[in-house]
Amino acid sequence: MTRGILIVGNEAPALTALAAEARGRVAFFASATLPNRFGGRPVEAPSPDARPADGRPADGLLEWNPASSISARSLVIGARNRLGKIDEALLVCSPIAVRRRADELVPAEIDAVVDDLVKGWFLLTRELALEFRARGSGTLAFVLSEGGLGGGKDDAADLVGASVAASFRALAQGMLSSSFKEPWRSLAFSSEEAGEDASFAAFVFRILDEGGKRESARWHKFGKGGLFGLR
């Protein structure tokens, strides 16, 4: 039976690496990508249909307005319709370091942070929890990649990235604590390693591939030097 994989995240190397891992397991998956509204180096968006067998156009890329609860519901319905079912949903947060003083941030940027990288995750988590509870199975994976948050000792403090990471981590931890008795499983993954996105993605999917409830409701931390640990 086809494995239905949904990958949602902000534009970053970790998202691209996870998409590449998914391509090695299924011919088709669904995804939604949030562009980086703070600028920076563009990252190749994941192609959810990299190996079409019949020449059809790529149709697994879904639209998502993270500030909208209706859009979150539409994203889940759209993914289910295109995949047949959602077996695994990966929420991929790669916080963006913005090293500016608080007085240098503009209101539009603050709105973007809250809508894209805080509120959006809560709304989508709710919809996926409803989806998996109704179905009685599924996997919700929170993936936090903090490799881009490092800076030099003379750099300005990062108000944005650190706040986003803390919010996402708290959401994931809350779900791990509250859903361990659910018929579906929730997992969380984290990495602080810069430039190790491919290895981190392989680590994530290796644990997802194992299936079952043994690794559910736990943090899985990607360690230094390619060593893997659990937290």
C-alpha cells in the first residue's frame, strides 16, 4: 500500500533534505513550503513529484496560508485527497536568525514571525490531530533544525530565531506529553548541527521507517559527529 507522506516547513536546507529522503521511499508525496520573508539565500524548494511515471505535472505542492485556520484545514484535506491518506505528517521548523535590535524590527516582520512560524504550527497541529484521531492511526513528527542559529561572539542577539525555536519546542513537547495514549503516534526530532541536513534527514526517516509505538512521545536528538542519541 502506498505510504502517504506530507511535509510542511519553512524554506530551508533541512526541508529540502527531508524531501530528498521522502523521494527515496515513495514516488509521490505532498508538501507545502513557506518562503523566507526575512530575505537571505534562496533555497531550492522540495519537489514532491520528482519521479512521475506517466508524464503528469507535479501536483503535490499545496498552498498554505499559516495565519488562516481555514487554510490549515484545506491543506490537510488537499493532502489526503492527493495521497489517498496521510500516514506521516512532518512539520519542519528551521528558525531564521535575525540579528537586529528590537527597535530595528518593523511590525510587518513581527507579524510574519507570529503568523508563519508560531501561529501556523498551532493551527496545523490541531488539524492533523483531528485527522489522525478520526482515522485512528498516523504519525505526527515535529522536526526542529537549529543549525542556522549559531553566531559569533560579537554578533547581535537573535531575538527572532530563538523565540521561534522555543515556541516550536514547547508545542512539540506539549503534544508528546498529551498524545502518548492516542492511537496515533507523535515524535519530535532536533538538530543543532550546521551543514548536516542530509544526515539529519536520514536520521529522521530511519526512525519513522521503524514504525510502531516504541519511539512515540519521545525527543530524538541528532548528535555531533554523526552519532545519534535520544532525549
